[in-house]
Amino acid sequence: MPVGLVVVSHSRALADAAVELARGMLPGREQVIEVAAGDVDGGLGTDATAIADAVTAADSGDGVVVLMDLGSAVLSAETALELLDDDVRERVVLSPAPLVEGLVGAAVTAAAGADRDRVAAEALRGLAPKQAHLGG
Amino acid sequence: MPVGLVVVSHSRALADAAVELARGMLPGREQVIEVAAGDVDGGLGTDATAIADAVTAADSGDGVVVLMDLGSAVLSAETALELLDDDVRERVVLSPAPLVEGLVGAAVTAAAGADRDRVAAEALRGLAPKQAHLGG
Amino acid sequence: MVDAEALTAWVREFARLVHEQRDELTRLDSAIGDADHGANLDRGMTAAVAALDAQSAAGPAAVLKTTATTLIKTVGGASGPLYGTFFLRAAGALDGVPDPTDPAALARAVRAGLDGVVARGKAERGDKTMLDALGPACDALDEALAAGKPLDEALGAAAQAAADGRDATEPLVARKGRASYLGERSAGHVDPGAASATLLVQAAATALAGRG
Amino acid sequence: MVDAEALTAWVREFARLVHEQRDELTRLDSAIGDADHGANLDRGMTAAVAALDAQSAAGPAAVLKTTATTLIKTVGGASGPLYGTFFLRAAGALDGVPDPTDPAALARAVRAGLDGVVARGKAERGDKTMLDALGPACDALDEALAAGKPLDEALGAAAQAAADGRDATEPLVARKGRASYLGERSAGHVDPGAASATLLVQAAATALAGRG
Ligand SMILES: Nc1ncnc2c1ncn2[C@@H]1O[C@H](COP(=O)(O)OP(=O)(O)O)[C@@H](O)[C@H]1O
Ligand SMILES: Nc1ncnc2c1ncn2[C@@H]1O[C@H](COP(=O)(O)OP(=O)(O)O)[C@@H](O)[C@H]1O
Ligand SMILES: [Mg+2]
Ligand SMILES: [Mg+2]
Ligand SMILES: [Mg+2]
Ligand SMILES: [Mg+2]
């Protein structure tokens, strides 16, 4: 089973749009990408219990890579790990990759059947093409 | 006049949501953030003429920092520069920063009146807090 | 005796103070953050009180655990996982303790909560966060109890230490959380989380008075 | 004589071929990209033809410039700025030239366009992009004209070189554009941009035949 992905953002609209962009790279291919975004009222915020649920839904036994936007999304994702069972928790990587750019690389790599560490590594490389092109 | 920002994305929804997130950091403060996102039909894509227009709208004489998602957004932004007058072009920085994380830092810094190079530098630092926290 | 009922009273009093100070907390957050700390915490604590009301008789650890999970779910901002972790770790420290109603057990629980906030947020004291109020409060509580002071007095000292710590955040430059994006410009404002953490300690002093 | 009318015929023929091959281009892009290359380029070239129809009599450079700005605006994907830059730089190379209708001027314009694609995309030949068709086509055109061949023959050689270059992309690993995300898995498929670039050169061979 492929590695699952979870997108954590303060903004549901942002997460959904990032997933749409990443899915554009996977015409006709399957990939689990769960979203946990927005606060309980649908405003800007994050909810660790929703993140824990998304990780559980994304996990098929081969692990999950979680991408977060910034700030409290990271704190909530860490808190979500605390809510999960030990065996699930140790299959989860919280990635410091750039949310949008990292998700695209991670999605393509996960859909191709790469393992969790390779998917996470690809997410971390997310800025590489842009940096190489702009020389930044 | 503060430095203007332009968000270039394949996805209008993504750009708008990123701007909303960044504006959340600026309660009661003003900041020019123009969006050029989506193709002419509103689908996923970029349009260099729309980017050139957004840069022109964002420029108040102290320069513009442009953030792009990936791939053809970068090519379209470069093409947009080719469509602009020389004097405007040399005030524009195309930043290889992470789109979402960089925009938040750039917006806070630009709204505080920093110059173009400081705004661009802050955009490039966009991943730093997340990386420091996660140790990535 | 710091039993489940006493802890519930503490949570309620914290919710009451947060609701009362909601606009002030948001005002502080609008200077160096995103102007939502009052709304975030009021939503979270209102939900926590509702969850405790809905819950049938539970032990001390369960009261704190319910508060934790509700905050984690409903606050939305950074203070959600941070206060959530505070209550979660505090609950863990009370769990299975022979006499959780002993003031020393309360002090250990609060210390575990503080350590949780540090582990979660990776802030140090002086970074202009809630830690700058919570940390000194914990220290004052421990010192007073170690010196044989009654719980009332110890909590009073803790509340004073929290308030002093909160006020001392004003000149600091933020190094954690949203405010850190402002760099030097974050100086000159009291940290909203330090202000709400002070309410948490004041609520303990009020609600647990006479329970030692 | 490669005048404005001839260049317009070239653009029209390219649009016709792209429309005809739209599904095939998209099929290629679905294997190593995002399955939109046919739709992108068909939308762009349809708009370019409409823009030329709407434009009153214009010189050779203006025909290419209108095509360029329309593609830049309407294609949406990477091929938009790339073909847009191709036509923009080609237009620039014809601008102010004493005899823009001379085959040598056409060859210089196409070379300028190719250099523009390189400057914009920063790809090298062998990176599995449109360059792998356009580059050899340009070389073949220059060589044939330098050897004194007539334009017809030179464009025929260019079209053959483009098709060979396109076919040669199949085993390559993509190093630019979306397909590069696939790494080794991009091998075994023809590059969609190399396929459409071949149509561009074939369109020149057809539309400019007998104009040398
Ligand atoms: N890493 C951290 N460690 C400790 N406290 C933090 C940290 N990050 C933020 N805080 C506290 O959280 C408060 C802000 O809470 P809130 O406004 O609810 O969240 P957000 O910043 O996500 O909008 C800050 O004033 C600060 O005291
Ligand atoms: N940097 C580049 N240099 C040259 N050609 C490129 C580059 N990036 C992409 N291409 C070409 O563009 C084609 C894809 O075009 P298209 O599908 O319209 O854009 P997108 O990839 O944005 O969806 C590729 O097949 C390739 O030939
Ligand atoms: Mg806030
Ligand atoms: Mg917030
Ligand atoms: Mg494509
Ligand atoms: Mg595309």
C-alpha cells in the first residue's frame, strides 16, 4: 500500500487547493491525501483531533507523511501524534517541507509506490526546481 | 510607500487562501498583495499578461516581490518581466521562497515598511521557524 | 482537598476570567499577532465547561483530560495545543497517584503541564510567551509549598509571580509564535499568552482557595 | 517570399495540426505530466488565429508578436511562456531587418526563438523537452540554407530532424518541467512538448513551401 499524505493548514481552502494542484500531477493515478484544515467553526485555525483522524484515515500500514503550513499547525500536528496509538505514531513523519511545493513532489513520489522516507525526502526537495531555475 | 507583493499560482483558490492567511498576520494594517492565478478560463494555469498587470498594480515605486508556486508559474513570471518596461522590471524580485510560508513572512515585513531586499530575504526565511521546530 | 470538584471549579473560573478578558486578550494579540487570542480561548474554554457539564462524575485526572482534549479541538490557534498539552500532561501526572487531592500532587501536575508546554512549544523563558507567566508561577508554587506555606498562600504567590512575569514580557522581543515574525517590533507590548496564563493561575488561586 | 501572409499561414497550419493532434498531445502528457498539453496548446493556438483574424494588415514581426502575446496569455501551462517566448524573440529578430522576407531572415528568427526557449526554460538538449525537437530542426535548417538548398528543402530537412528528435525523447529521463518529478519513471514515453514542437516545424514546411 502506498504511503498516505496529510495536509494540515489553517485554511481549508488553502489545503483543498493544494491537494487539487498535487492531484493534477497524477492523472488517472490514485493517492490518499487527507486534509485537516481550519478550526472547528471553519475559520482559520487547526484542530489536533482532526489531524489525528486524518492521519488514521491516511495510514494503510506503510506510514504517513504530514505537511503543515506554519506556526500552530505544527504544534497541533505534534499534539495529534500524542493522541495516536504508539504503533501508528511511529509510522508518521511530520515534514518541515514547504507545504505546496513539497506536497506536489510527495504526491508524485508516493503515488509511484516509494517508501515513507523517500516520500519525505522528496517533499523536502520541493523548492529545488524553483531555486535551481531562479538561482536563489 | 511599502513594497508590493504579488502571488502567482496555478490556482486562484490557492492564491486567495494564501493571501487570506497572510493578511491574518496584519490585523488593521495595510499591505498591497496582488494575485495573478489560474488560466484565462479560471482553470489551473498561469498567464504572464495577468502577472505583468499584477506587478504593475503592486508597484508604487519601491519595488515588488513576486512569489510563485512552481513550474510554469516561474516561467510565466519571467515572461511577464519581459512584457514590462525596463524601469519597472528592475524593481521586481522573483523570489524562490516557499509560496505560503514565504508570503506570510514577506507580508509582515513589507507591512512594517522594510525595503525590497529585506522583504525578499524574509520570504526566503519562510521555512525557518518550521524547520527549527521540527528539527528538519 | 483538591478533588475533581475543585479542579472543575478551577476550569470554570478560568473560563469565566477568559470570557471577561476576551476583548483585552484579543487587543493584545492584535498588536503582535493575529487578533484572535481572546476569541480562541473563550471558544475553547466555553466548550471545555460544556464538556465537563456533559460528563458524569469523573476523577481529577479525567476533569483535566476532558479540558485538554476540548481545548485541543476547539481553540484553533497555537494556544490550543499549548494549553491542551498543559492539561493533558497535568492529567497524566494525577493519574494513578495515591492521593491526587494532596496539594503536592497539584504542584507536580502543574509542573508536568509546564514541562509539556515547553516540550510542545520549544520556547524558553524570556521568549515572550505564556511560559514567562507560567514558569515563574510554578516556581513560586513549589517554593511556597516547600517552605510549608498553606495552599492558599502558595497559589496567591503563584498568581503574583504570573502577573509579574506577564508584565515583564512587555519590553521583550518575541522569539516564538506569530509575534516572532515582527522581530524588534514585538517589543513594547504584553504577550497575550502570558496574559491568559496569568488568568489560569489567578483562577487556581480563587477556585482552590480554602481547599488546601 | 516569407512575408506576413506566409507567416500567418504558418501559424494557421500549426493551429490546425495542434487541433488535429490535440488528444494525442494530451495522451502523451497524461503519461508524464498533467494531461493538459493538447488542451493548453489548442486553446492557445485557436486564440492566436482569432487574434490574427481580428488584426488588420500587419508586418511579419507583428504577426509573430500577436501570436506570442496570445499564447502567453491563453495557454496556461509551461508551453505557454515557452512558445510565447519563441514567437516573441522570433518577432524581435525580424523587427527592423531590411528584408524580413528573406529565408535567411526566417532562419535567424527561428534561431532567436530557439535561444529564447533556452533562456526561458534553462533546459539543455537531452532533458526531454520541446528543445529536443526544436534544436535539431534549427540546426538542420541552418545547415541546409548554408549549403545553398532552397527553403522548401531546408524546411523539409528541419521537419525530419524535429521528428527524429521527438522520437529520440522516448528513452530519456526528464530533467525539466513537470515530468522531471517522475525521475526514472519518465523514461519510455515521448515528450509531449517535443511532439508539439515537431508540429510547429512541420507546419512551417507545409505553409512556407514554395515561398522561398
Ligand atoms: N512555541 C510557543 N511556546 C509557548 N507559547 C507560545 C508558542 N507559540 C505561541 N505561544 C503563545 O500563544 C499565544 C498566541 O495564542 P493564539 O493567539 O491563540 O494563537 P495564534 O498565534 O496561532 O493565533 C502567544 O501570545 C504565546 O504566548
Ligand atoms: N524548462 C523547460 N524547457 C523547455 N521545455 C519545457 C520546460 N518545461 C516544460 N517544457 C515543455 O513543456 C511541455 C509541457 O507543456 P504543458 O503540458 O502545456 O505545460 P505544463 O507542464 O505546465 O502542464 C513539456 O512536454 C516540455 O516539452
Ligand atoms: Mg493569535
Ligand atoms: Mg490565530
Ligand atoms: Mg501539462
Ligand atoms: Mg498544466
